[in-house]
Amino acid sequence: MLMKKMLQLFVGFLMAGFMQAALAEVAPDELVKKTADEVLTIIKQDKDIQAGNIAKITQVAEEKILPNFNFDRTSRMVLGKHWRAASPEQKEAFKLQFRDLLIRTYASALSKYQNQTISFKPMRMQPDDKEVVVRSEILQPGGQPIAVDYSLEKAGDSWKVYDIVIEGVSLVTNYRGQFSDEIKRTGLEGLIQKLSEKNKTT
């Protein structure tokens, strides 16, 4: 419940701002700070988003998330041993449905923005590091800060997100548990079908 609530309320509006650009010279923490500020500005100024225009919110999520999220790695991590046993067709089908699931989650979170602000912690990074964690807190009026950590890897000339940890709960670990239970009940094909049906309901 904690992971679902936090994803719905906070993760989407942060992740939706990762801009597709030549960012090789930008440190990952600076990238997160810059794009988070841009997203907050968009949300505050876009009356359609504030009014809950789902089509526009989804479009924003699709345009801003996809180029900067490593769905291949996240999908492999989420399925774990089941990924190795899947056929190429099943892998592609799962990635498609999982991507759509995340987009819907982010779009829902975008529609629920309520004037939260973001505080970032100093990042430790060596010049040759290929993976880093950017740590932040979501500050909400009248509430306790929410810790949100982003795991990024360097892919070519850019940094891409492959996991998010909210209050110590990993997005990858959370979905791995959910999906593993469903695979035990209905198999990988059953999971893919369930995700497809769920994605069609919104």
C-alpha cells in the first residue's frame, strides 16, 4: 500500500520531466534537479493538467519518460528468473505492457500534484562511475518528508533511470513480488494478459 500510494502521489511528476537531450556533460544529480524544476513549472502553468485532462497528462508522460527510462533493464530486473525463461516474443510483449503500466502510474501522479517541493542531497560520484544514486526528499506542506532515491546508469552519452526507491521500497522489488505471484498463478502469458486488460481500462 505504501509503494502504491507513493507512486501515485509523487513519483510521476518527478520522472515525467527527464528531457531527451545531449546531456553527457551534465552530472546525473544536476540532470534530476534541472528536469524536476522544469516539470514542476509545467504542472503549475498548465491548466489542462491541473484540470485533470488525462489525455494530455498521458501525452506528457509518454514524451518525457520513454527516452530517459531504461525499460530493458528494469523489465529484466522485475521478471528476474522468469525473464531468462521467456521467449523473445514474451519479452517484447511484457516490456510493452509494463511500459504502459508505468506511464499510467506517472500520468495519474501528474494529475495529483499539490504544491510539493523537492530537496536534493549531495551525491557521491567518481569520474568513471557508470551507476549512481540521486537522493532526494519530497517536502509536502503539513506532512513528513518523503525520501525518493533514483538509480541511474550511464548508457552511451546519457544517464537513464532504471529504479526508484521510495521510503526504502524499490519500484523494481515491489513489482517483482507482485508479478512473481501472478506468474505462479497464471504463468507469464497470464501476467501479460492481465497487464494488457488493466492498461485498457484507462
